[in-house]
Amino acid sequence: MTDSTPIPQRYADLNLAEPLKRAVAEMGYETMTPIQAQAIPVVLQGRDVMGAAQTGTGKTAAFSLPLLQRLLKHENGSTSPARHPVRALVLLPTRELADQVAQQVKLYAKHTQLRSTVVFGGMDMKPQTSELKKGVEVLVATPGRLLDHIEAKNAVLNQVEYVVLDEADRMLDIGFLPDLQRILSFLPKQRTTLLFSATFSPEIKRLASSYLQDPVTIEVARSNATAATVEQHIFSVPEDDKRRALKQILRDHDLKQAFVFVNSKLGCARLARALERDGLKATALHGDKSQDERLKALDAFKKGEVDLLVCTDVAARGLDIKDVPAVFNFDIPFNAEDYVHRIGRTGRAGASGLAVSFATNKDSKLVADIEKLIKTKFELEPVEFDEYKPDIHRQGRFNEGHRLYDQHEQQGWRGQRDRDRSAGYQATPPAPRDPFFDKPYEADAVSQPPAWEATPKAPARGAISTNIKAKRKVAALFKAD
């Protein structure tokens, strides 16, 4: 921003309508984050914005509040759907993000008459269609499901004034560019476009040049930066010891909740089950789960009913769950940029956080890619395990996630023997030993050479070799003359 006007730092200093200020105050917001302080005044002016900020910096409020402020001129209490056309469209890459942003928009607009709803895949279209038919001013959507509603003529976008492309880099990564181009073709040419991305890749810049008009570039952190409040460690751990290392670090740091990221859906499900068997409250979140299961898992984690959310990269982007103290990379991500997004789930909005990654000998190249991306050199650290104690699975009793020893196992077989004697049981006398088996080995007095070393006898001269078989005698049918 080149304007010399001082940038407001507090929400109270913004020129927001009273209903929006009241909603912000009820949510406990006072001071704006850097992306909010720079983006909100620009959006209030109606300018296009190309914003880059590391994950967890409050991008949702940066575009939601000014959009709602500018849409207040359209609010009305009419029950007619025609009086509530879609005025603002917010596109996001994943269902979880769409649901999260929609919830935030509802909270910001709860003291206004503006309507909003969300549509995404994995759910029945009928309830979504019903909401769209009633009319909404703000529509939050994932690209695929929005196209379904456009083709079914449930969503009409010819009066859209604002469009937001949030997590645009992620949408390009998962192949949404053709869908985005189709959706944008349904929108009016005269509109305000806001593009927010964690990184400004060449593809993002091309997208911005195609659909943004003279945008204001706002970049509050260098590209692919990690939050300074997140303490990062990479431990060298063999594959078979990763789960043990995870439990050890949870104990050492007294961590109550954490994200645990893995690279595959199958590995995610298996690890969650294994941690549950270890007595930890864990649940899995991956793409093969139904949308209802995914939302229930997130809700349980937010409420504190689940301690460990084991997930794939479906949860690496944008999920805003407050006060999560730690993130574990159980597997080093294949894409270095995913490392930045994963550890962005902790240390959000200035809070401190811990990011722990487990690297095997096969992960050296992946670790080097991360170091190159974030311009940080890691020292691989060993994990100091407590004295090994075998799990007693049959007991099923736990103490802070650690299995207790069975009393019999602690006292050993001697303690069991003493209890048996006190109960009147008599030990069975051992069978007499055969002294033959106690003697050391003694060779025979006259040793014979092995059979294979014996010199074979030469056959007598003129004798038939033993290797030649005698001809079999057969009866003659005719007598020779």
C-alpha cells in the first residue's frame, strides 16, 4: 500500500457498521493481525486484492468483514428469494475449509439481515438446494459442488459483486483451475476480486493477471515462511519406533492435544487405531471418510473429546482450531510446501506452538527440500526414550496413556510361587535327569574315516563294471537254425 494514511490497528478504529462491530466485540476481537490491518481498508475501498500471508493469520476476517460492510446496503427483511440474490461468492478448496468459513461469516453477520449458506460435496444436494432457493447474499462453496448447482440452475451468479478465491494455491494444486475458469465465466465482468494465497507461485500470478484488475498486492510475510512462534524439531527415528517416539514426546511436553499428520489414508486409519489401543483418545480424518464422519471428528477435536487428530493433508490447509499446542509430522510430507501448511495448524494468531517431525534414513531428500524452502537448517535429534516397559495388553488399565504392569509381572515368578505355596498348592517334583545327557561328548576309541573319504576298490580285471546293467533275458519266439 502506497497511501501515507496510517493503517488502523484496532477494530474499534475501523469504519464498520454498528452490527458488525458488535459481532466482532462479542467474539473477543480487539487488535487486528497484519493481513487484516492492511487488507480490510483496501477492500472497503472496493479495490481488487492479491494477498499473501502465512496460514493462521486471520485471512477469513480480512475479506469477510469488509464484504459484509459493503453488502449492508442490500440487506432487507423480505421473504422473497428475488430480493436476496447472491452478491458475494467465496470459493475454497476443501469441504472443511468451506464449512469453517461459512460458520465465521454467520457469526460476523448475525446482527444483520444478510443471509449466507455453504455448499460442498459429500452431502445430499437437496438441503443445499432448499437453502439456495430461499435466497442468500453470501455463498461459500467448493468449486465442484458449485458447478453441480449451477448446472441444476439452483445457483444464479449474474448479480455477484464480490468473489473471493481463498487458498488459491491449494485449489490449483488439486486441479481446480478448469472449474474456477468455468465458474468465473458465469460472473459479471464488473466485480471486485480478492485472491488470497499462502504463496505467490508463478501459476498464482498468472491467475491473478487474468482475473484481477489493477490489484493491490499485500504480502505480510515472505513466501513460504513459517510462524516465528512455532518451535520446530526434526527427530531421527526408525520407522518401527515412530509411535513410541510420539508417545514419549507427548509425555515429556505434557501435551494434551495435537495434530498428527501422515502421508496416506491407510496409514492414517492404522495409526489412529494403534493409538487408541495404547489408551490415547485418537480419531482419524482422511479423504475416504464421509463428510459427516469428517465433520464429527473435527467437532470432537474442537470440544476436547479427542486428544489426537490423526489426519492426512486434507486438514493441512486453513483449519482454524484455537490453542492446539503441537503438530506432529509422523511422516515427512512429500511436498515441502505442505510442511509449512501442516505446522501452521499450531502457533496461530501469535500463540506459541511446537512442531515435531519424525525422519527415517529414507527421508534425507525430503528434509533437504524443506530446509531449502524455509531457509532453515535442522539438526536431526535423537529421541531419548524412557526405560522400555512392555505393554500388558490383557490388563486394559491405563495411567496417562501408559499401561500398568500386572502385579504378577512386577513380582515375577518368585512372587507367584510364594502365593501358590501360601494357598496350599504343591509344586510338581521335577522328573529325574538321565546322567547320560550330562556327560560331555567323547569320540569313539577307534575312529573310522568317513564313508566319503574311503578309497573305493578297483574292479577286478575282466569283470563287468558295477555301473553296467546286465541284459534282461527274454523268451525267443522262433528257434534259430
